[in-house]
Amino acid sequence: MIGTIKKQAKDLKAELDRVDWPSRDKVLSSTWVVVLISLFVGVFLWAADWVLARGFDYLLPRH
């Protein structure tokens, strides 16, 4: 059992050595793209929710 675990750890290290890791600049630029798109989608959904809520309040007033 211990031998199997050691072999798996050795195989994992060999596999990780073959990975083509992205550069720090690539990771940072991709991160900023994800953050900006997430903010845009968040603001868009908030605005759509706000407009729809006000529209339904106008169409179906609560007395």
C-alpha cells in the first residue's frame, strides 16, 4: 500500500513537471478580465432587477 502511494506521488510529480504553466502576467491579465466581466454582469443583473421591480410595482401597485 505504501509503495502504491509512493508511485502515485512520483507519477503526480512527473505529470506536474510536464505542465505548461502560464506566466504571471498571463494569469494576472486573465484574472482582471474575469473580475471586470463579473462586475459588468453583476451591475447589469442588478439594473435589470431594479427596472423590472419598479415596472411591476407600477403595473401591480400594492395597496
